[in-house]
Amino acid sequence: MLIEWLGHSCFRISDQGYALVLDPYKPNMIPGLGPYQTEANQVLCSHEHADHNYRQVVNIIKNDARKSFGLSFIETFHDDEKGHKRGSNRITIIQTDTLRIAHFGDLGCELTESQYDALTDIDCVMIPVGGFYTIDAKTAKIICDRIKPKMIIPMHFKGDGFGPAVIDTVESFTKLYDKKQIRKYSTNHVDISEKTDFHIALLKLK
């Protein structure tokens, strides 16, 4: 399975010729992130805010590829007041014959026991770490420690020249781990398989 980071919380996931895009953001809405375009067979959005639901940047393609993903969802909140501040949020679980990955959208609350149960055997998580609008770095680590994925891809953080000023940097998350567990990639994509060893994947925007 190929996981491509397009910036902010937007990812393109592809497997066996089928692709889906998660949480596309409106161009020029995120400071430092300009226009972009991508294509996929399917688009999924964790909630209806413009930095996560701008479907117009995704060209929907139709090909002979069989849909290779099983999908399931966990309904959560965008804040710690049961949605009263920012509304709902949806965690998306994507499953193939050998892998399960989870995109946490703009999770802003702690998880319940039943939600943790639904997140068993997850191989990779894409999880917000910037705080303010979402959970912060410490809460993200608590969740990851409980789920124990093989790969963690931080998202929704402030980077060098991009991201909202009010949210935190990814370093607030990575400093909670041993340096040996941090892996910096020179590309914006990574392959994951059932043989992937545990690490924090820091992808590089194009």
C-alpha cells in the first residue's frame, strides 16, 4: 500500500491500481500550502470544514481497478466538549487483505474503550499532533501507545514555512519518542507492508 502526504491532513492511498484521497484542503487556505491537484477513484472527508472537505481538487478517475479497500468508520468529536465547539469528526479505517490503517481526521477528544476496541490490529495511523484545533502531541502519543501501530504518520502540525500559526510543531510529538524511532523520508510518500517495522514516519512535502 502506498501512502502519499499532500499536506495538512490530506493523503492519497493507493493499492492495486485503486486510489482514494482523504481530507483534501482548499488551496491557499493553509498558510504556506499553495494550489494542488490530484486524482483518485474515491474521496473521503472526516468532517465538513474547508481544510478537510475540498473535493474539487480531486479528479475522479474511472478505471478497471477493483476496489481493494474495505472501509469502516468511528464517529468522534472535533473537540473535547462532545462537538459543541467544532462539531463531529470521523476516523476512517482502511483495510486490505493484509493491512489496516486509520486516518484520524481532526480528532479533538479522547477515545472510549469501544472505540479503542475498533482500532485493534492497526498497522499505520495518520494522527493529528498540533493541538489547538485537535488533540495535542501528548494525547496523540497516549492513543498511539494504546493502539501500537507499526507506523505513525503525524499530521495537522505547523512545519517550516507552512501551517496555522496557532498549532504546534511536529517536534513536540517526536521528542516524546526515542530518536532511533524517528525516520525522516526524502519524499512525500511511503510504502507500508505487513513487514514494516515500528517507526515515526516524517514525510517531506513536494
